[in-house]
Amino acid sequence: AQSVTQPDIHITVSEGASLELRCNYSYGATPYLFWYVQSPGQGLQLLLKYFSGDTLVQGIKGFEAEFKRSQSSFNLRKPSVHWSDAAEYFCAVGAAYSSASKIIFGSGTRLSIRP
Amino acid sequence: NAGVTQTPKFQVLKTGQSMTLQCAQDMNHNSMYWYRQDPGMGLRLIYYSASEGTTDKGEVPNGYNVSRLNKREFSLRLESAAPSQTSVYFCASSDNRRGTGGGGANVLTFGAGSRLTVL
């Protein structure tokens, strides 16, 4: 069965510092992997996705993520965070292109920014 | 282009009452999903519909029913609401048709959410 683990419930970093949010997945076949962001009181927005090819993917707002098959991980990174990055971040996994795909989310990591 | 529209945005129910959450998308997507979001639990998949005419259970289907009315609409029904169903519900859609390719498949477009309180 699919599952996604985000081990960090809440992370606080200083503005300008680097960020890494962890995501581990369990999936029996080739996964599609995603990071979504939810700003306070808002809906969810796609940050980036991995389908195939280059294992380092770039997303919006200066975020990137690296797919490591051997570690079943898809960690999200940003070199320098801004106060506006304070939000909740969700990692998700789906089936590599399928017409009947379940998309499962992790429990989320809440990011706070220290001025 | 409205994207994914959910109604109502807010609802308060008493235990045992029934209600239906409506969801419609205008992007010609074939797949639609219902999630619930609870603090510390992330988003949990309730039901999904890979294409018109099909529905499948997700992670937490108990206490819910769904109807894929047509390609655009996917409703979620609570037949007898319970306090444990107090949550924020999100509808989403994606384009998983054959030939779409990997670029758009499984990418979810979400509605704004519906906050449901069951007393």
C-alpha cells in the first residue's frame, strides 16, 4: 500500500536560512511524487512534481526537491527562506501514469519563520 | 475559468443529520477526489473517481458515500453525520486520460474547501 511519512511536524528556521523538509514514501511501483503548500487559511498549491528523468526537480518560489530511489525519499529544499514561506507543506505520492490513481498525502510539516 | 468549485463553504450539522457536499470542475478533468483535512493528520483520501462512472474507496471511506454525477460533478454525502466527521473537506481533480502524458497526470487542482462542524 502507498504511504507517505513526513517525520517533522513543525520546523522553525530563521529568515534567510536554508531549509530542508523530509519526505519518505512507500510504494510498490514507480511513484509520482509531489510537494504541495498550504498557506494559512488557503487552499493547496502545487510546488513541484517528479515523474521521471532528472532526480533534482525545480519548483515555484525557489524550491527544489531531490528524488532518491535508494532511500525512498523526496526531500524539499530551499537555500534561503523568506517570511512568506511560512505555511504547511505536504508531500504526496501517486501511481506513475495511471488512469486509476490514488494520491496519498503525508501528515504535513508546518514551517514557521523566525524574523 | 473557475477551476474546482465546492459548496457549501461552511456547514454546521447536528449528529445524525445528513448532507451532501457538492463539487464541480470545468477543466475537463477525468479524475476527481475527496479529501478530509484534520490537524496533525494531513489530507486523507475519502473516495476518488478515476473516470466518469467509476468510484473507489480511499483511506477513510466509512460513513461517506459518493456520486460521480457526470464528468464535471462529484458529490460527497454524509448519511448520518457524527462528530468525528467534523473536518475541512477538499475536492480535487486531475487529468489522467490516456495520452495526457506524465506532465499533467496526477497533478491535483483543489477547491477552496468546505468546513463542516458536527455537533
